[in-house]
Amino acid sequence: MAKVQLSPQESPAIPEAFFAEAAIPEASPSRGPTLALNSRNRLAVSLLKRKVNAVYRQFPFALTGDEEAIHQLRVAGRRLRVALPLLVEKPDGRRAVRARNLLRSLTQTAGSSRDLDVLVASYDERLRALPARTAEQKLLRHRLTSARRRSRAIMASSLLDLEISRLRKDLTQLTLRGGPPPSVICERFAAMCSHESRRLHEGFTKLGARLDATALHSLRRCARRLRYAVEVFDQIRSYQSSATKPWKMLQDLIGVLHDHYVLAGWFDDQAKNDLKCGKNALAAAAHEEAAWARATVHKLHQELLAANPIAIVAQGLSELGQASPVSYE
């Protein structure tokens, strides 16, 4: 994707035509079909049911500690949480708000275990590149996998403590009430795109070349919400566009950076604990691994800057088939 330079003073916004109440704004044939108006959007209900079932399918397998099921449960829960305010009749109603809160608890509960899966995979990639592993590195990896094992046991117990029956009842009632007409879905989608893309543009502009892993992770969540919202928009039109690709690119670029940032912190904790116990060799090894993780963070940050995240945001909006929302230099 070609890099595009944006004026930092300008913030992206969806064009006014995108907020039209009557229907989805006109798009060129290459951008896919528009939605026909009808009094009851059965497509919205059908799509909502599919997303609800995607969560239910993964739940029993996640309880057993299955790594892929935990990942899919987390993803399905996040997708459903983004879809709810777009597809339900009253997104600010009591049931919708409670369902979103319960889904957040669900994904957060599964999150700690999944995060440790990612940390183990990241460290394994590091170790595979070495000619040989030291005894200290082997022990550090063993500690990491042990932490993952403990986390999975805690996760299974915590998932059972969630109000799953309450969530099921709320989601069932929300689907029975039907969905909004297509024009309303479009208005909600446009408002979400405008809000999240503006946050991304302003966030990346404010950061500039500064490395702030926490702020970047917050921006990654914006990109993820946009990606899942575009998926809903495409699915409701029964059309597969390329509009999710820029948001996924931002997700991936920031995600791997944040993984190594968290891993560096984990090594720091190991070094601190080992020093307290007088295990100086282990502490030194943990410090070295933390230094490697931080160096990787800086390298990945340079790759993110080279990709020009502000231009990626503009590209993501243009992929929706709209005119450029900002002026280019």
C-alpha cells in the first residue's frame, strides 16, 4: 500500500452524505451492493444470531483449556460486542448495555490465559533463532508455561462464575425484538466510523514518533472495533469488501509490539524476584531477555512508523467507497 502524507492539523471524518437517513449513500458498483429498505431487517437478526452462536460454540471447549477455543471465544465475544449497538433495536436499552458488559467480562476473563499463550509463542520464536538455549533460558520458559497452565485453571473457574445464563437470556430477548431498518444501521455504522477514526488520527498525530506502548494499545482497540464494524457492514450487505484490511494491518503492527512490551515486563518481574532470592545468574539472564524484548519493541515501533499509521487510517476510510475525508499534501 502506497504511503500517503496527511496534514497533521486535519482530522478524518466521514462525509456528510454518509449520514443520510434514507439509505446507504450511493457507492460505485465496484464497492458492492446497497441495502434495500424494509420495515424489519431480518438480515440484522440473522446476523446477530450467527454472532451469538459463535460465542456459544467456543464456550465449552474454552473451559477445557483448549488454546484455539480460548482465542476464538475471545474474538467471537469482541465481534458480538461491536455488533450489538449496530444490530439491536435499542442499543442503549438495559438488556443491550448489560449484555455488552457481560461480554466484556467474558473476553477479559479469557484474556489473561490467551495473552500468556501469545507470550510463550513470542519467546519460542526468540529461542528458535538461537544456536543453543542456556539453562537459564530453559528455566525462564518453564516458568512462563507454568504461569500459562495456572492461568488456564483460574480462567475455567472464573468463566463458570460469570452470569452466563443472564447473558443468554438477554441475547435471546434482543434477537426476538428484531433489528433496526438498514438506514438506521448505516447511521450507526457511520457514527462509529467517524468517532473511532477520529480517535485514531488524533492519537497517532499526538504520539508522532514517540513510543508509548500503552497509548498504542488503546489505539489498537479502536482499529479492532473499526475492523469488526466494517465486517458487520459487509455481512449485512452480503458483500465481501477489502475495507477491513487497513484496520487489521494496524491491529497486527501494534499487536506484536505490545506483546513484546508485556513480555519485557514479565522478564523484569522475574529478575526482581530472583534478585530477592539471591539467584543472581537467573536475574542476569532475565535482565538480558528483557533487554532483547525491549529492543524488539523499538524495532517494531520503527516498522509501525515506516508504515505511516495516519495514512493507513485514511486508506481504511477510503476503502469504504467514500470520497477522501481529508486533504492530502
